[in-house]
Amino acid sequence: MLYETSLLDIVYEAVFSTPTFKLARENVEVLSIFYQHLAPDYVVRPSDMQVSGGTALSDVKAKITLFRGNGVLEVAADKFSATFTNPVGEKDIETIKDCVTISLSALAEWLPTMTYREHVIRSAAHLSLLSDSPTAADDFLNNLMGNKIAFRAEDFGASKSHFGVKAEFENPEEKWIVSFDVFRSWVSGNMLIANGSAIYQGDSAMKTLADKATHIQTVFNSFLTTIGLEARE
């Protein structure tokens, strides 16, 4: 079945091997370093930069907002994270990769000896099925999974049953795990929610950001094709 991606959120996390205690005393310096790396290519205003603190080390954060709030870069004591909301098209995806690459370069300048326990890429996509049926999402999942499960809704005191697909793929030698969860939207009858998560250990075979991005995109597309979904060109 053909689909279009109507909404997409992407999160990237680089989890530090050990907490960075220097953030508590250098949070403004972190913003300065990130600004110097980002400013040649992206607009970063003083109002886009924020420092927060508290009584716990986990409360201390340095944050930069990009693209009118659609992108957020955040450094905490235990990790760096980058969150992007509703990118549209391949150009926006390339911009996200560029922002994360620049951020990792800034981190390397500020924490030159830091190693990473793992890198995580998460995505949440709304897939609009190109069907006139008001129950297209339910029909698709029921045909895919419902016929394989031997129980009826009434056996549980329900009038309807709904199914989803959850899968996890792992390569211990290359040190990565990718999982997907596909289920129906409660808002629209022809929409599926597809969540993905990829965890790469610090010494994974996927060394660079480009390696990781290409890998999860390839696995995700293969997974969707396998269950019978194809993106409209």
C-alpha cells in the first residue's frame, strides 16, 4: 500500500561514557563554542540560547533553539541531544545531519577526551495511507497480523480488536539494535504511526553519523517494504 509521510520527528542522542562535571561551571562557554560552530551557517540569536540549573547535576543544561523552535540542541551532564520537529523532504533531512555533525564537532572541541557509551536515533512518523477507506489503517494491520492471532475481540469483552506490528533487529557483532513499532492512529482512520529506535554502541561498526543515518534509513525502508508499505514517489 502506498503512503505519504505527513509528520516526522527525529531525535539524536550521544550518551557520554561518564558524566561531564565541568558543565556546571562552563555552561555559558558551551553555548559560546556551539555558537561559533553554528553561526556561519545558521541563525542563532541571543534569545535562542538558554542555560538552566538546579540543585542536581542533571538539572544543569545548555540549550540552543534553531528554526523557530523546530530544532533544539541540548547539552546535559550525561548526553548531548538534538530534536527536530516536522522536517519536510530530503533537504531538511540533510540540514538535520549537518546540524548534528556541527554539534559533534563543537562537543569534540569542548570535551576533547570524551568517549560515548552509545548513540541513539529515534523517529516518530505519521504515515498517511493513500486509500479512500475510512478504516484503511485498521484494515491494513488486521490483514497483516489479525489473521495470525487466534482470538476474537468478544473473548475479552470487547466489540473490536486492533493490531500492531513490533519488530527488533540486532547485530551483536556490529553492536547495534534497531526496533520499530507500527500502530493505528486514533485521530485518523487512514493513518499509521511508525516509531523507530536505533541504538549504536560507542564502538559500533557504524562509525560516523552518515553511516548511522544511512543504516537506519535503509533498515526502516526495508521493514516497511516487507510489511507491504511503499512511499509514494
